[in-house]
Amino acid sequence: MNNIQKRMHFRRALYKVLQSAEEPVELLETGDRIFKVLDQEGVLPKFSRSGGDSLMMMGSSKVEENAFKDYLLFNTVIELGSSQRRNQPNLEDVGLLKISYRNLDKLASKFDLWREAQEFLDLNEIQRLDFLTGFLDIMRYRTAISYEYLLEPRDFKMKIESKLDEEVLFHNELRIGQLQGYSDDADNATREAQVHRLSWKTGPLVSWTSKVLQVERDRAAEIVKLVARNLANNGWLESVSIRRVGELLMIKPASVLLSAPAGDSHKVCKKCGLVHHFQELNLCTGSKCQDLVERQFRDNYFRFEYSRGFGDIVPLNAAEHSAQIDGETRKNLEVKFRDPEEPLNVIVCTPTMELGIDIGKLSAVYMRNVPPSPSNYAQRAGRAGRRSQVAVVNTFCGVGSRRGPHDQYFYRYPSKIISGEISPPRFMLDNKALVRAHIHSLILETIGTRVPQKIGEILDIEQENLPLKPDFKRELEAAVSGAKNEIIKTVHDALKTEIEQYDWFNDAFIESTINQFVQDFDSSFGYFRNEYEDLKKTRYAINALGEKKRLTYEMTWRRTAIENKMSDMREGGKDYFTYRYLASQGFTPNYGFPTNITLLSLDRRGKRDAEEISLQRDRAIAVSEYAPGNSIYYQGSRYIVSEARLKLRAGRPVTKSLLICPKCETYYMDDEIKTSGGACTCGASLQDQNAINNAIEMPDQFAARRQGITSDEEERMRLGYKVSEHYHRGPRVTSWNVLENGDPILTLSYEHNGRILRVNMGTRRVEADHQEEGFTLCTACNRWIFGEENVERHLDASNKSYHCWRNATEEEIIRNLTLCTESLHDVVTLDCEPPEEVDPEGYEAFYTTLAQALIQGLQISMNIDVDEVGSFLLPKDEGKFGVLLYESAEGGTGILHALQQTAVMHEVARQTREILHEFDNPEDQCERACYGCLCNYYNQSVHEILDRNLVLPFLARLEKAEIVQVEASKEGYDKLLGLCESDLEKSVLEAIHKRKLPLPTDAQKTIFDRDAPIAQADFYYERERLAIFVDGPDHEKDFVKESDRKKREKLDAMGYRIFTIRHDEDLENRITTLAEYLGV
């Protein structure tokens, strides 16, 4: 938003320069002239990085002044290119700018230069000038201009960007892209420049020549070469040598003139919209375009804005207010926003502004969509008019966004958003990790030990592996041990309701959490240790490189950012304040923010020059949003995800094996593949299915700032990534039958903390990149690489621009990496037969529509946000599917668990039918699906198969159905019983079953360390990683005891929990202890 405002401000100044000039202005003079206009109008921004408080020049140096003038010139050069964004037309697009070329009419009249092109001489002199102008315009539209900072973008960073306050920059919104030029001979396979062929028959220059001179393309190609030669020999074009590319023809900046055309009616291509100022030719330069038409620009909005005087403008100065911004910055923004003397007058915010912030005289609130609930609406609307002044509250009801159906529902029924019932917050504490976090918080409150605010005072930064400082650790251990009884009482008082509600929440669980407190506290700094060590290694490598040669501007900037971040980490700055850090790791409650996150680090200019900051996303979202090569926008700047920060073992990424069932798409990880027996639970064989052996957990990432975008990057972004979702059904699933007149029409199965895997197999452009599926990573510098050509360049020591700065070898390049992330969610699967009237060809449409429709119904009936519930289909036999719904929040909020209640299901079905227009007038109903019911931006891939008519009869049946719980099946128990190898094992299993404890996931499970078998557990609980060994009399033998000890110590070191039941122990007592282990 700010960039748009600043660019419009720049265009006003440029137009004022041209409007006041008596003759065309030379391109190379525009920077000085624009600067002068801004100064005279009193709107010159604070461009100096080191300057004083004056809006003028006080405190700035001549170097900075010249840098800003050059920056204004740079943007004028960019302005000469064809408009990149139709919703932000430039001055030329609205008839306020005319580009001409110095003395080009003289070249048109030089008969002796054109003897080889009689067709050109057959035109009159004005037509020849128009032709040559169009020829140069075609090159100009591509920004094929030999301007120094287009040729050397690194010089632009060092000589201009580094000298100016970041607040005055606005070019980041423009896709400047690669260097552009024309040649028939230069190499167009490299990425140093985009080479346009000069005289290719399909090229725009040949097309323009053929069209104007009315000649065949072969002849036109010959004339193009002559035109280019004459333009180059006489000063309008110049040949520029580009390393690894060759000689490219570009327009000389000194030949370009700018002026403001008279009148408000101009010739425009009726097809592409380009404005032309030819005197006689009535043709567009576009290859597929023809005639021009007169267009009136008098009422054009942008023309009006660009031509307004500066005194008529209300400056717009916006700032972002979200959880991605650190707390100190947010507070400063609020102070500035309240102060009428500050320029900040717009805040673009997420729900961070919804509660507890009083802006005082705020007069307007704009909501870009309808909030999820009446309470959200009341809070957001209540930000304005808090001093009893008149306030305007506008809510935009979207149709093309993700919230389309939700917004359109309230557009049709507006009273419901202000009169609906305010639902109490939903929260499920049936989540051991969350309860432990609350107990940790109570422990810290109870013991009274001062925990330093700076992590550098907790960890010994100078020691290897950054251990807890010994004195602090001893003090913490003593304090927890000494206050144990008081802590237990405090937990009982604070969480009494939850203790009564959940069987697993007992004294054994509380004591176990207290006993593990110091160890868990220590472990919570694991991320900090890894991050700090990575930064230290990178700084060391940069310093080592600096000892051998002069560091580049980018490397110097990077080192400064690293040093500043390491200081923040030690001193408790930003997100490294101790308590904030502990909450981010889930050690203490994080109040709605996910703890299973991926961090994206990026460098930006801050108070201390270069700073590294971190953004975060739920890992399930980050696997695509923070995927290699993706673009991230932060505070007006664009960044490309370029490096990984991942766990290494012996210099290689820690990989996993992943197998996906070809039939039902259930996933198996690591040991599960070996213990699956070569068959999936759906009955499909896994014997011939190839496992993915290069799967890695979604790593933290680093993004580099970028101003341009190459055509390859743009295409990669457009096509996106190959992302899929998979479910591994666990042993603790509860099922309900949905009955119509006593007959089941749907089976609803619920699993608390079900396992869902999200997989990113790479970009969809891998074939064009000449690489196999997956991502390619250099483990020397951690850079992501796209395409084999770029791998070669990365390893080529002679390629100074792209060579790995840590001198990688082929062995350090890893290909075919797959990104994945596993997370726990509340899951509901819906299994039903398709209606009889739906043909097999329509099965997928029925199940897809049902999933999308139910999500819309849940949003309205439960007042939930669009991101709170997701879905995907589970393939089944005969082309049928199951529908899987899952809650996004860790631990769940009870949304899906409530679906087993008949009244809730009825309400969801009723609201869904209402959203699908069933009760609207026939003339207001869509034919199949629309943005008012089912369609939204994020389900575009299935728009063509969505059909509300397929599901409406089924939803009507659901609204009248009864829900009855299904009794637990004995099938799982019988299967485990059949795997028992002794009577003692059978007795143990029978005792577990009799006590109604959760059944083991598996029996006789072999546990591996990579490919080496370690031990065979008699019973195994997968989620708890609990191995149960039932030891008969044979285990009393010395050599067996010794073997057991070694195996179980190995398992313990690998992170498995061990539970032993001996033949001479009281079985009932051991089962009671097992129940405590399981938290039941």
C-alpha cells in the first residue's frame, strides 16, 4: 500500500516536471528535476539514512542527495517499460507521458542510409519517423536500456540503496527482472540476461516491420538488421558486452526524451490498450494487434490522481500490525497512530488489534471480509467511535476470496452478524502437551526462583553445545524438588475441573511432569542452540572467506545481520526474551499460537542497519508457503526462500523413509514400513511400492531479499508445488452410525490427535528444469538449487556470480529431496454410499462437494474462521471416497468432536442447505455452484466438479437422522491375541483389555535403527513410543539378561520408552503402573 502511494507521488512529480517544461526533457535530467519539484512543493521525503529531522536537506550529505536523485532517475527508467500491472497503470498508459527520441527525424530523412530498403523510403518522412519510433518503443517496452543500474544491479544496492532511508524506497513492487537486450547471436540459454532475438521471423521487430512496410517476413528480417545497424551507428542504440551472454543491443539513455502530450484524447490499441503518439501510422506495435482508436482519458481515475496538485493530496501512510511484528514495534506503531502529528494514519492489521487497544479518536474501520462471529465483529467495529464521535464501519463481503460463501451468507442475512449469539471460546484440554505446558507455568510461578530474562544468562554460550549454567541448574533443581508438594497442591487447585474430567490427568502424570521439569526446561532450548550454532558457523565461514578476498556487499550485510541476531539471542532481544521464547517452544502455554512451527529468517534494514528477523508459520502451512523458491512479502519488500536451516548428521540431512499406499493413500514412515508386513490396512499390497528415501522434516528456512523476478521464477510460482495430504488411522478411533429410520446412511469416525502428513514433492516445473521430482540442496552453503543447469553453475569456480561461496563439490549436492511434516489433529472421517441417482462418473464430484459444503456449514453454525477446519478425500474401492475433516488447531477445539451430537449435526446440515440456496427464490439460485455458496479462491481446482444438487438431498436426510455410537470391535484385540507367542503374553493382553486400557498398536514389533534391527517388543504403543517386554523365566539367564540390558539401553538412547512385565511380578499391579504410563 505504501509503495503504491509513493509511486503515485513520484508520478505526480514527474508529470509536474514535464507539464512545466517548455520542451521535451532529457531522460538523464529527470532525477534532478523531480528532486527540485519535490523540494519546491515541500514534500521532499526524509531520504537520508543519517539525516536530521527536517523534511528538507538538514543533516543529509551531498552523497545521499545525489543517491536520491539517482534513485528518482532509476524509477523514471523503469517507468519507460511497458506497465507491469494493469491495476496500476503508468503515466504513459493514461495519456500523460509521451516518449520520443532525440533527432530521430534526421535519421529518417537520411536517404543514403536506407538505399538497401526501398520499402522504407517509399514511406513519407513522417511515416518513417513513426516507424522508427515504434521500433525503438518495442525495445523500450522490454526495458532494453543501457542504464548503468540495470546493467549492474549490485552497484545499485551499494551506491543507492545503502545510502537511503528504506522508507523512501518503492521500487520493490515492480518486477524489474533480468537484464534485457536484443541479439541474433548472443547466448539465450543463460540466466544472466533475457535475450530477445533481433531478426527472428516470429519476433515483434520483424512483425512490426512487416506490418508497416507491407513486406514478407523474410524481407522484414533483412530490413530489421539494417534498421538496427543504422540506429547503433548513429547513436540511438549501443552494443553492450554481457559476460557469458555476448553482445546485446540496447537503447542509449541519452537518446530518450520525455514530454507531456497535449489534450486528453489519444490513440490506443483497441486490443492491448497501449497508447501511441504516432503522427500518421494507425498501427499498434504489438505482434497480434492492428488498428488504433481514439480514447478519451478525461475521466480516468489514475490520470486524475497523477495530475492532482500536491496540496490536494491527503498523504496515506500505512503500517502492518500483526503477530509477525515484534511486540516493541507494535507498541511503537500504536503510539504513532494515536499521535496526530505523526504521518502514520492507516493501520492494516490482523486480529491483533481486535482486543484491548484504544485508539481514541479513530473514525473509520474497514473490514476486508465478514468476521467469523458476532463477537469478532463487535470487537473490530468497536475500535472506532470510542470517544462518542461519529464513526464509519465498512465491511466488504467478498465473492472471489477464500471467504466468499461465508461473506455472501451474511450479505444475504446482514442482521445475523450483529444479532447472532456470541459463542463461548472452544478449547479442549484433553491434550497432554498442553496440560504439561500449564503445569510448567505453575511450577515457575510456585518455586519463586528468578529465571533470567536473557537466555545468555541461562546457557553457557562459550561452552560447546551451550549447556545450562551449572549454578543455575543446581538452583532450579533444588527449588523444584523442595517445592514438590506445594506444586502438586497448586496444580490441583488450578486445574481441578480438568483433573476430574480426564482419567489420564492424575497424580502420576503430575509427578512425572514435575520430575521431568528441569530436563524439559533444558530441552526447550534445543532450537536456540541449533540456531545459535548455525549462525556462529556461518559467521566463521564468512570471516574465513574475508581473509582470502574482499567480501561482497551482500556478504558484509549478511555478517552484520548475523552478529546483530546473535546479540539479540544472548541479550533477550525481540523474540528471545526468555518467557516469550519458552512459550514459542510450547514449554509454557502459547495461547492459541502453534508450537509445531517453521521459522523463516530474513535480513532487513532495521535500527542497527542489517538485522535478521524471523517469521513463523504452522509447519503444515509452511511446507508450501515457505517452500524453496517461493516468494514472501514482508513490510513492502519481497523475499525468495533460498536456503535451508536443517538438521545434519555427518554433513547430510537427517532423512526419513516414506511409503504411500497406492490404493487408499495411507502413509507409513520409517519402521512402520518394515513392520507393515508388505500390506496396507486397506488390503493393498505394498511389496512393489517404492519408498521415498529422501524425505526430510520441513526445515526452518532463510529468505533473501529480491527486487526482480526472472521468467523462470514467475512460471514456477504460477504452477506452484506438488503438495498432497495423507492420513494414518490410529488405534483409538471412536465411531458413530448416522441412522435414518434405523438404517445407517453414514459412519462418522472420530480420532483425537490423529496423524496427518503433508508432503511437498517439489515444483510442478521440474520437467522444464531438467530435474527429477523433489528439491535439490547444496549442503555446503544450504542453498536450494533449481535445475541441473544451475547445479553446474553453482559448482563452477569460474562463475563468480553463482559459484557456491563455500566451494561445494558434487558430493555435497543432494537431489530429489521431499519435504514433509507430520502433525496431530482432531480428525473426523465420513463414510457413506453415494446417492443412487449419482452415476459412478459423478462420485468424486459428490464427495468433493459434500466436503466443501460441510465446511461452509461448520463456519456458519459454529462461528469458526475459514482456517479452522480443512479437508481432503480418502480413495476407496469402486471410485468411491471417504471424506476427512480435520481441525487446524493443535489438540483440537471440540468443533469436530461435537459432530457426534445429533443436534449439532442437524444444525450444520440445516445451515449448509441454507448456504447452498435451497431456500432461496428459484431465480436467485445458481445452477451448480457459485461464489455465494461453494466456490472460493482456494478450491479453484475443483470448481468444475462442484455441484450443490448432488448433495442437497443427502443433507436433507442428515438433518433428520439420529446418531448412535458404534460398539468397539473385538477385531483388533483378536488380531493382537493371535500374535502372542506365549501364555504369559496372552495373560498380559487379556489384563490390558479387561482394564479397558488402550490396546497396543502392534505385537512382536521389530524396532530398527535405520536398517539394523535392535529389538523385538512383545507389545508396542506407537504414539507413546512405548515398548513393552514380557519377560518369562528364560530372561533370568545371565546371557539373556545382558542381551536384554544392551538392547533396552539402545532403545532408551533412541528415545523409546521401556516397560517390562516379569513373570514373577504381580500382574495386576504392573497393569496399574502401565495405566499410569499411558496416562489413563
